[in-house]
Amino acid sequence: MIASYLRSRIVRGELAEGDSLPSEVELMHQFDVSRPTLREAFRILETESLIVIRRGSRGPALPHPGSKWPRAMSAC
């Protein structure tokens, strides 16, 4: 559900290259899920090349600049 929600926002262009995703805390409250559940959604999106996860203090998850999904989906 979380991965689907974020995927659709990326595909529709609501989250563009360089935008930060909402914080983990915000998303955990919004979806009423635990951190491991949220991180699994991030891993799904990362394997689909829709986001890049910056681990540690380097920053948040970001829509992937080289993502193929938004262009492919907009052609449908």
C-alpha cells in the first residue's frame, strides 16, 4: 500500500527529481505502520529504480533521477 502510494506520486510527477519524500516519521503516522514495514516499501521502490535511498546522515530517500517508470507509464 505504501509503495503503491509513493509509486503513483512519482509517476504522476507529484514527487519530482530532487524532491525529498516525506520523512519516515510522517509516513509511519500517515499509514499507521512500523519502521520495518515502511523500510520494506522503500526497498521495493528502490529495486524498481524509482527512488534512491541515502543511508545515514546523508539524507532522505529521493525520487531517482534516472527512473524509467514515470516516462514509461506516461506513454501508456
